[in-house]
Amino acid sequence: MKVLVTGGAGYIGTELVTRLLQNPHTDEVIVYDNLSRHNYNFFLGHNVYDRAANLKVKLTFVNGDLLDTRKLRKYLEGVEVVYHLAAKVITPFMTTDGHFFEQTNNWGTAELVYAIEEMDHIQRVIFTSSTSIYGAAHADDNSLPNPQTIYGFSKLRGEEHVRRLFPKKKTYVIRCGNVYGYNRSMRFDAVINRFMFEANFNRRISIHGNGKQRRAFVHIRTVAEVLAQLLEAELPSDTYNLVEKNLQVLDIVDVLKTIYPDLEFIFVNQHITLREITVDTQLKLDQFVTREREASLLQELEEFKARFSF
């Protein structure tokens, strides 16, 4: 099976590609990425063999942009499955620089979908979206989108392009919660990852607002595990949420203080109540895929801490 992963050198992509290379049905993985986040760590550690055949799975990297239609179509030739992970991401609450998000999340996705629609050999498409499209609310798999940020609007527009494929190909839109946890291609702008970095090296973290805002979270390992199963899983084309837990920012701080007893924290604009997004953890997706038993946040962050060099 030949697979193409847009944004495959990124935070989620690095974890996913490792799993795809371990699948005995995968013959080739093409990573199509413009390296806008300078994730050069992706190029280390993918030494994976098909043990049964004693052959190395072919891994190809293409430095390309979604808006480079000619190059994109060239590397989609012969591909059977497309994972579309490429996106401009800062935080789920980002509200500035609309063009920055629209260029990739909306128009880049549109170019990809136009190409896929014309290629019969592409049988399956998996698109990673975000629970930020729900706005400030408690949501479940049946909730209507109500984005309140430029980032959220751009992801929703991307979803609208992808949904055109629903009646034509096996197509899955996966709305991920706030992703956290260690891998080689780290993102330190996501809240838990940023807290871990600041706590480990500064012993001080900054909390925006009063800290009572709640958000939906999912571990990077769970995201990659579920996405990898969608390579072959049988489920109807649809939109699915992927979250594990809803946490207040202060809940995260309590766990960090257990790991770092001397931790200090300061509030920035403590009088402000920030928007929050919570999502039902009883997932429609669980009917079709399996997830490893959820570890506690304390266990996950202790594991994260062990990855730091000092």
C-alpha cells in the first residue's frame, strides 16, 4: 500500500509515520511537507524494516507546499491512502493573522481535495481537524460547529472541502483535542507541553486568565495510534471527535506541582475568564478503533519529564 502524508514531518506526523512504517501492508510512505516549522528531527530514527520480507519499507520525503499544485499532483500518482495533517497551528484560541491560517488550512486543503477528486486510485482520505471548530462550548460528536477564532474558521472551511469526498471515497475527518506529550518533533506552544518545558527548566509557569478554563486534551500517542488504524479500519465516512480528557488549567498545575514540588506559578490577567472547549469523551470513533488504556496525567507527565536531557 502506498501512502502520502501531508505535514508528515510535524508533531503528529512524526509519530504517525513511525507507526505506518511498522504496518506490514505499507509498501511506501511519502511525506509531503514544506518544513515551515523546521522539524528536522523527523529525519532521525526511521530505520524500520518489514521483518517478514527482510526488506526496508520505502520512506520518501518531498519538500513541497500544498499550493504547489503541479508538485502535489505528481506525488499523488499511485497513492492509495492520503493523510492530510498539514496545517498552520499556533493554539486553538489564535485570533490574529487570518491570511496565515487561510492559506494552508483552507486553500491548501482545497487544492489537495481538487486533486484527489480526479484520482480514482486514491481510495481513502484521513483529515485531522480540531475541536476548536466548536467555539466556546461543551460538544459531542453531534454538536454543530460554532468557531470563534480565525484558526477555528480556517479548519472548518478545510472540513467543508474534505466532506465533498464523503460519497466518493472512504473519508474521515478527525477533530482532535489539544494534543500533548513527547515525541521527537516537539511543539512547545501547546499548553501542557509549554508548561512542562517551563516547569523543568525555569521552575515557574505563567497562567493566562484565572486558570479555571477547561479544555479537551488527547495524548500524541493516542492520536497516532488511532490514525494508524484508519489506514485499514472499516467505518463509514464521517466526522469523528478524538479526545481523552477535559481538564482545567489548574488541574494541570496541581499535577505539575507533584512532579516539581518547588514550582512557582504566576497569573497573567487573572481577572479575565477565558473561553473554554470541553468535549464528551464517549466517542463515536470507539465503535471502530481500539485505544490503549488511558494513563493518568501524572504518569504521562512523569514520562515526559524523563525525556528531558537535564
